[in-house]
Amino acid sequence: MKDRISTYINSLAIDKLPIERTKKLLVLIEYIQNKKDANEPIRLNFICTHNSRRSHLCQVWAKTMANYHGIEKVKCYSGGTEATAVFPVVIETLENVGFTVTKISNYTNPTYKLSFSEETNPMTLFSKRFNDYYNPRKDFAAVMTCTDADENCPIIPEAIRVSLPYNDPKISDGTDQQVQVYAERSEQIATEMNYIFSRIK
């Protein structure tokens, strides 16, 4: 784990999460724990409408926290009810806390490689639908990171469904608060993913 990212993780106040929020996280904790106990792959697909902001932050932080806490066999994905592009400020926000990000394609919907450690393979980030070929087809947790996706994403019989909505940082786009709002949303997601994986035994 890169030193800057470890330092950032150590600064997160997981003991100050509201009780009502930790209750929402319990469903995902139980899913991960049950898979670990059964020695089965842990597949998490984070889903929001455009797969451009919250779902990618969740994908990155979930995988990072799994590594940080030594939880193996964790595969993290993201998708949307439609494909757009990773919003550039998401990439900048992750770089600001120590992630190494490389753009490997420069299309309208670019692909990025992201690393939190020198020892692990980079993660691949690009916008896609939740049922894209890149994502799992069965035996996974479909984690809804926005209420709109929760309402519009069809039933996925091959997956368990978890509702874990976050406020959209998009509301700050083009304002003086943009950098701060994205940093705050990333911190919230990082804190909650840290809490989840810290509870796995």
C-alpha cells in the first residue's frame, strides 16, 4: 500500500459514523463475511445511474480497503443503468490522496488504470452498464449507490441487492466548492468501506 494512502486511511474516523448509517452497512458486512467464511469469491458491483462518479469511488475504495485489511478474493466492479464516462474530477480526487492513475485510452469514454500499491495489479476504470461483459453475471452483490439506480435498475435474480445511496457530488460541478465536495464524498465512501472491511473476521 502506498504510504500516502495508508496515512489517509489511518486518518479516517470510522468510530464516528452515525448509527443509522452503520445499520445500512451491516447487510454488506454480512454478505462479505458469509462469502469469506465459505472461502468463496467476494464480488461487489457498485451501481449508479451514469457510472461516472459515486460507483467508481465505491469500486476503488472497496478494493483498496479489502487490500488494506487483508481480505482476499475480493473483486470490485462498477456499472450504471447507462454508460457515460468517468468524471475527470473523480480521477483528480483519487490522485490527491495518493493513487497513481494512468489514462490508457482517450476516447469519449476513456479507460484508466489505477494503483494503490506497487505489489497489486492496477484496477481498470471506465464507464459501462451494470451488465457489461466486464462485470460479473451471477453470484455477486449489486450495491446501489444512488436512489435513481435503485429505482430504475431491474431485478437481478443472480445477485443480492444492497441499497447504499450517497449524495451526488455532481451538484457542485462548475462551482467554487467542486474540489471540496468531491473530496468530502470520497472521504465518506472511504470511511464507510474502511468500516465494512474492518469488521470482517
